[in-house]
Amino acid sequence: PDPPYITGFSVSPPSILIGECVVAAWSTQNTVSTRLSRNGQVILDGGPVNTSSVQDCPPNTGPVTYNLEAFNQAGAVASQQTTIVVQDQPAPTPQPPVIYSFSGDPTTVNMGECLTLSWSFGGDSIAVAQLLRDGSVIWYDVPANSSTQDCPTYGDIVYYELRVDSEFGGSTSQTVQVFVNMMPGPEPMPMPLP
């Protein structure tokens, strides 16, 4: 009998991500059966002489060599190889920290009175979130959705800042401005008349 001959052999696409699959296609002449192996491991034995739709999903990353063998009736063999590359899935991009809301209520108080600060934030792998009053930390490692009261002890404009830092280096902050009125001092006593 005539020797077997592989007229075409392809595995596509040439590069995939782990978990994806390739399609092998081949055509042969003077052949009664075929065998397909991946990196030396047989994945199809007694296969068709011509096909366009053998699917394979390589389990590991790195180069993957497919070897096609074509056999004739006498057992003679022809072979052909092709190599593809299986790559790791890209790591998901971490979501930077984001402040959904940050507010003070009321935004005007008298000295010694209290206001409520409320906030909500999120993001991937938050390292630390802090609440600051005029640049000084008043609450370290605040929870993602919460509120607290604060009672300024001095008059003027007070700046509250919510600062959120991620382990990935991302950072965000928002500021709330609160007006603090000085309390009027006591009325001077009238001088007694002589």
C-alpha cells in the first residue's frame, strides 16, 4: 500500500488563555486511522482520516505541542507537529477605593454642640480608612458604612476629611466643611449706682 501522507494539520488559535479550548483540523491521504496527542499524551486514538472539529482544552499553561499520526493499512505512520501557547488568565484589575458619600449634619453648629458625620465607601483590599478633623486623625480604621458624632470645641471653620487607602496604592479622600459659631460671652453686669 501507498505510504500515509498528512496533507494538512492545524491547531487554532495559536495562543489561548488557560480554560479556553483549541480546535484541531487535519486532512490525510492513504490513511485508515489517526492518533492525536498533546505533549506526548494520547487524546484521540483511532480518529478520523479527515476532520475540522476536534476540540481540546489544555489543562496547563505553557507551550503545548500537538502531534498527529496517520496510519495506513500496513501500519506505516506519518506524523506532523504544531505548537500553541496557553497563557495564564490576567489578574483582575483591582477596584481603587471610592467614597460613595461623606456628609456632616448640620453644617453649622454652635461651639460645644455636636454634628453627625456619615459616610460610605468601597473598593478592593482597603488598607485603612481614617476620619480626620483639621488634619488630625480622630478615628483610625473606620468601617465602610457608618456615622459618628463630633463636638467641636473651638469656633471657626472645621474641616473633616475621610481618607481611604488601598493595599494596591490607590487612595481617595473627601472633605466636609462645618461652620462653628463662637458662643456669645456673658452679658456684662451693670455697675451699681453710687
